[in-house]
Amino acid sequence: MGPVAKSSTLPMPGNIIFEVTYRCNLKCEMCYLKDNYLNKRHNDELSLEEIERFLDSLSGKPNIILSGGEAFARSDIIEIVAAVKKRDMKCIIFSNGTLLTPDRIHSLVDLGLDSISFSLDGPEKIFEEVTQINGSFSRLMRNIDYLIKVRNDKPKITLSCVLSNKNIENAEYLLHFAQDPEIALVSFLHLHFVTHEDSIRNEQVLHHHDIFPSKPAVNRLQWGSDVDLARKIIGFKDLVQNYPKVEFVPNLSDAEILAWYGDPDNFPIKEYCFYPWVTSRIAPNGTVYLCQNQVVEMGSLRKNTFEEIWNGDEYNKFRRSLRMKGMFPGCNRCCKTKTYTREQFPELGFPVVFP
């Protein structure tokens, strides 16, 4: 890709999600990266020096959200956090928590990491059926306990659980964490998927707008109707409605939950998405792209600055198309639904960023 033409000027996004690696030590069956990206293409990750140049190029101070793969699979992850905090930016990490060590935990606390979100999909037996790695549960629990012991007010600790048939009968396990004063938030995530039919329709719409996607990040699943799962989730949602530190992502109504899981070919989003105006994603190799559902490459940090890409022709073309279309078929069942499309946005911030 050649120089990125600058056609208009937007302020820097409030959040930049940087996938520092596609390597991971676990094998979670519902991981949205599993088909096309996980543990692949890891020889061209941005170096620490390249990451620092990227951070130095930013105007303003966006929240930097580090994810993967597994962020702690990078040996220099502490140095990356240090680089972010040195520039007075908020730093948040998404992690499975199993590669933390006491030394790493102390470093994160000393650096002032703002927030860390751990994946916890149920009690030990269920968790290890999901991760497919023996001992992963005890390592995560040990590391959470140690982090709580040595931290002060930072980092805030949040937990996330992807709801599925594997764990819905045991989802109540996480509710005792929601009552723990050391845990800031417990998030229950709906399965994030795109049906085969929506994937085909999405490519047709993108082609019509002269937009060419890369391989999707979200697994394209042949999803059959599962009304039973939907009803169980609705029942669980009713059970936890009085827990103030519990959220559902996205926050769907009962009717929307039934459509999400029970009507695989017809869950049209009839809203507008603000995501490409306020948040951006960066792949490990420095490719700037839109989101997991719309993996459309906007440019490379190895060729242009982030600001040039953010305000470049490719980004603005997609924004114009999205404004014209509303939302594309591939946006159906996006985890950002009701977050970046709700009426209150953008007044409400990214869920894991705390004041």
C-alpha cells in the first residue's frame, strides 16, 4: 500500500486496541481468532522500538488496550506497558492470566497498569474443557490471588465469561466474584459469530462499495438454531439483574437474545455504528484495521503514521459507506452491538476503562 492520502481530519480515537501477538498458550474452542490467525504469522510482530515510535506519533492520549492472542506470550510485554505508561496514557490488558508470574505482577503494579481483564469461563472442570489445557485454572486463580494481594488501587480487575452450552449451567459460579470488593466488574459475553449467509452477503455489500476485506477474524460458523441456549441465557440474565457489578455484552433484550441464537439467518442490526469514528485496531504486524467483523486493512504503521492512516482515504471511504448503509450484514451479532450503537454513545466510555 502506498502513501495514505489525507482527506479530512478526525480527532484521535479514544481507544486503540493493539493486538501485540497472535500467539497463545491455550486452545479455547470459541476463540474468534482460532480459524485464521491464532498462533500464525508471529514472525513479523512490531518490535518494541516500532511500538515506541507509534506511541510517540500519537497526538492526544488515547487509551491503549493490549490484547492478543495472549499478550503475555510476548517476552517484552512489560516493556510495552512501560512505554505506554511513560507517555501518560491509560493502559488496559486483556489476558487469560496463566502466563503471569510474581515478577511480572509486581512490575505491572509498579508501572501503574490501569486495568486488566481475565477470561474465566466457569469453574475448574468447565474452564479446562474450554481452554483444553490441564492446570490452566489453578494458574489463573493463583495469579489473581497474588495480584489482589500486592496491588493497591491499580490495576482494576475485571472478569469475562463467554456464555455457551458448555458453561451456561455453571455460569452462577462467577457471581461470587461479582460480590467480591476486589473485582470491579464481571462481564458475560454472548457468543460472537457471523453466519455463513451473512458472510456471503457482507462480501457482496463491501464489493458494491469498492471495499475489499481480508480474512475475517471472527469465526464464520454454520450456526444452527439453539432456542434452548437462548432461554437458558434469558433465565440466567433474570437471575443476576440485581448484581450491580455484572454486565452482559452486548446488552440484549429477551427478544433479541432469542433472535441472536434462535434465528441464525435473520438478526439484522437496524442501527448505526460509531466504532470506526472512535476506536481502531492494530494487528501484531502493524496493520491498522477496522474491527473483528470487518477486517478491512486501512494501512500499515511500518509505512505511515497512525494519524495519517486514521484520517486517510481508506478509513474515510469506509466511514462514508457505513453512514450510507447503516450497518453491514457482517455486523450482525457483533460484540459491540448496543455498546457503540446505543443512543448514549459516545458519552459512555469503553467498558474496561475506569475513571
